[in-house]
Amino acid sequence: MTPIEAFAGGVAVITGAGSGIGEGLARCAASLGMKVVLADIAAERIERVAGEINATGGTALPVPTDVTDRVAIERLADVAHNTFGDIRLLVNNAGIETIGYTWDIPAEVWDKILAINISGVVHGVRTFAPRMIQSGKPAYIANVTSVGALGMMPTQAPYMLTKHAVLSFTECLFLEMQLLQKPVHVSAVLPGMVATRIFEDAPADRDSGFVERQRTLMKEMLAKGGLTPVEAGKIILEGVAAKQFWVSTHPDVTAHMAKARADHLAGLKTPALADEARHILGS
């Protein structure tokens, strides 16, 4: 099924829609004729995106939302349903990154990343899935994880472990929908290099020399080799519309990493620092 066939005239709810992949998805969904509900803790960002979508003939509603707050997610669902009706597409995209050694990252930063990257996805599914199931209509849930969910990386432990968790959660959710034989398709979105604000927004207040150096390098890599958020959004919506479970912005990279991960686990190999990681970390 094409994106137009799957989504035109429907309603989409996208978290983390104020920038990056979430913004790209919102713009692409609106261009398909979807009514788009934009959720983000950064109210000014989603107001800007919604204003630009509406100014070009689309329909977008900004709803400031903290995805770590279950009550806020329930309010988001109420506003979306009361304004536009049944939700056809839910994208749990909100996520943040940080850089540093596990023991140097403050407890409050750990808690924040776990809450946004994992609990935010769980809250979204627990709130919207029952309504989707009850409607009996075809619907789609896409949880944004990362190609990082197929690998490992020192100094990015909070992000990596949360993306592994979201992938596992999404696999379980897919099986639950299969078990109940409900028309709610579930996709795991594994973006590769996309030019977003994720490293720009990552805290850089610890061991400033090392952390800032790594942030700068990662930002430069994304800027030079990353897809634009709109390019990524188009690819993602095509995969979700086609009812793919594995949806990747960079299929070849994902396939390579999946094989490497499978070989690593099948051989019970000891973790080893990859050449790419050595380059990034300057070791």
C-alpha cells in the first residue's frame, strides 16, 4: 500500500515533532493529506512547525506534551480524538541523547533519558493502542528506535540501551497485535544518519573537552552525511504504509549491522571496540 492509500484523510499523532525526524514526519504526513497532531515539550518549536504546515494548506495542531508524564499523554490523546477523531498513525518519536562515561553522567540525566526514550514510548502505546483497537479500523503504530539498537557504543550507554529497549518492546507489541488479530500494524523505525538536533541538544556539561569534542564530531558527521529530516520522513512513511516491521532510512547499513549483531550473539563473542568507534572517540 502506498502512503497516500494508507494515510490520506487520516489523523497522525507524532511525538518529538518540534524538530528532526519528528518534524520531517509531520511535514510528510501533512503533505499526504493527514491531519497532524504535533506533540513536543518545546511548545515554540511545534507552534512554528504547525504554523508553517497550516500556512501551506495543511492541517496541524500543536499540543505541548511531556512524554514522561502519563497524564500529559492522556491529555494529548483526548485533544487529538476530540478535535479530529480516530487516530490512524501514532509515531512515538521523542528521544534525547547524551554523551559521557556511564559513571560521569549525573543520575538526573540518566533518569531523564530513560523516562523520555523508554517510558515515553510505553505511555504512548498504552494510551493510544486501546482506542485504536476499539475503533476496529486499520491503524499504525511506529516506534522510533535506532540502528544503534543493533550495536553497542561506549560513552553513549544511556541512548544505546534505551534504543535496544524500544526495539524489544516493539517486537513484543507486534506479537501482541498478531495474537489478538487486530488491524493495528506495528513498525520499528531504525534511522541511520539523519541531520537532526540530537547532538546539538545533548548536554555537554561534563568533562567539557572530551564531551564537546565528541558532540562536535558527531554533529559534523550528521551534517555532512545525514539525510534531511524530510527525506527520512518520506522513507519512514513509505515503510510504515507498506506494513514493514523493520523500517530503516538506510537499509544497507541496517542489514550490515543486523548481521554483525547476529554473528556476535551466535558466537557469544566478547564485546570489542570497532574501528569506527575508535575514530569517533579519538583512541
